[in-house]
Amino acid sequence: MSLIDTLVNKPRLTAASKYQVLNGVIYLAAGVGLVLWPGLVQVLFRDPPFAGHESGLFRALGLTVVVIGWHYLFGGRTGGKQVVAAGIIDRLIYVPLVLLPLAFAGVFPHTLTAFTILDVGLAIGAWTLLHEEATHRSAGAVGRAA
């Protein structure tokens, strides 16, 4: 199977996997937006103009978000529950643990706080879907056993 065939192959996806794919699209769009137009943060959050080379920093951050989005998109397309679960842990623990202290210290507070809120919100949505799928599976297993 070729590389492209492997990328476009899509198994039957659960709601949580489809949600993970949607999260990937959101991250890809946000990352591309930052790469192409780092001043987007100034427009969205009314931040002051960049004083130095912050636009380059936001482009690098945008590339990082693109890569994260790429992995969420294709991780979700695998249909694996583990990919969704791993993303939940990352977004509920690591992102707030690192980004909120930076924001409170004055490092791009609007951008990092907004990203943390978005990330945690999307993680809670994924966790809810994963929990519903597990509940649905266990209810189906009880029904088959009876």
C-alpha cells in the first residue's frame, strides 16, 4: 500500500474518532492562520503591536499547532480509542500546567489563555464522547449476556 493510500484509508469511525478529526481540522486551520498571518492575535485579542520578532515566534507556534492538528486529524482517522484518550490527558493536564503560568506571568496572556480554554473545552468534549461510547458498549454487552 502506498503512502497516500495509507493516509486516505479510513476505517469505520466512532463519534469520538470523528470528533478527534474535527479537532484536527480546527488546529490545522488555527495553525495555518498563525503561520500566514501572525498579526491575527492582535486582531482577535486587541493586543499591542509586536515590539520585536514576536511575529516569527507566532509563526513557529502556528507551525507547532499545524503539526498537532495533523496528528489529531490522522490519529482520529485511525479509529483508535487510545489516540482520543491520549489527547484528552495532554489537553487537560499538560496544556494548562504549562500555558496558564506563562499567561499569568504576562507572556502573551490573551493568546495562551484562549488556547488553554479552547484546548480544555475540546478535551472535555472528547472525554464525554469517549465515556458515552464506553457506556453504550457496556449496555450492549449486558443486553447480549441476558
